[in-house]
Amino acid sequence: MSDLLANDLITPDAGEAPLLAQADVSILKAVPVTRLSYRGREGSLKAAGKAFGVALPVQPLSNSTAPKRAALWMGPDEWTLLAPEEELNAVFEAIEKGLGDTPHALVDVSHRSLAVIVSGAKAEWLLNTGIFIDLSLEAFPVGTVTRTIFHKAPVMLWRTGPDTFVVESWVSFMDYVSGLLVQVGQELAAA
């Protein structure tokens, strides 16, 4: 399912030059998307997923995708919901209407974060210079999503393909995160 997402929602921003383009690793800015933070109890999940267009995952470190939709598990009662940028109002209103009086929290955090796509044969290696988790395909399979730290910056890491990752960071940290990734990538090329 994650490959579907990589092809229709988290895509390179065609208006931006690659941050790094090498034979074995690339870093591309992703197009802006709608990001909603959803918090709710178990009784609200089915209705929220139906209104959003994809079931909310209940397994830690997992995601659910459908065309132009992704729901990422962030914690026992927290999800990040992704949709095309232009669908913000429609998605927000559909979830609010679908839940009615059911207690929940739905917050638009679209402008809080940016994402880059790190891909290539050396993507794991590049990310492991600042993320100290085993990113091998066996330990961190396609579809796995987690919050973690890249050097000193909080990030969300999502493996969307065998050699492709989405790295999301708050806007205020993205220059730091992407700058370090590019710097290490350039050192790799010089080695």
C-alpha cells in the first residue's frame, strides 16, 4: 500500500531543484500536503476513518493508505492524516460531520511541517548518520512509520519503498535536517 502513497500523494515538488542528486542517493523536497492531527478514542476510529476515506491503523508504527489518502499511527490515540493540499477544507469538514458529537480533536497542522524524500541505494546509510535505529528492510520494513530524532531535531520517518523514505520535520527544523542530509551526502560522494 505504501507504494501507492508514494506515487500519488507524497511526490517530489516539481518547482524545486533537487537538494541532492547522486547515483546512489537523492534528496527531493516533497509537495505540500494537508496534514491533520487526529486524536480520538477507540470508539471514534471507525467513523473517522470512513469520513477520511481510509481506516485509521491501530498497530504501532503502521499506516493505512488509499488513493490520495494516508493515515499514520503516531501513538495509541493519535494519527497524522495526509491528503492533497487543496482538499483541506473538504477533508476537515467530512471528518467533523462524520463524527458529530463524538469526542475527538482534529487540528490542521499543514503549515507546521515540511517533508523531503530520501531515496536510493544509500538512503538507509545516509539516514543512519543521524537516526540511531536499525533501518534495514528486515527491522524497518516498507510501511513503517515512527517519530524519532535526526541528530537533535524531532522528525517523522516513514519508509514508503525498499529504498525510499519520507522525512518530515517542523518547518523551523527543516533547514537543519535537510542541510545535514545534503552535507553527509556530499561527503559520501567525495569518499
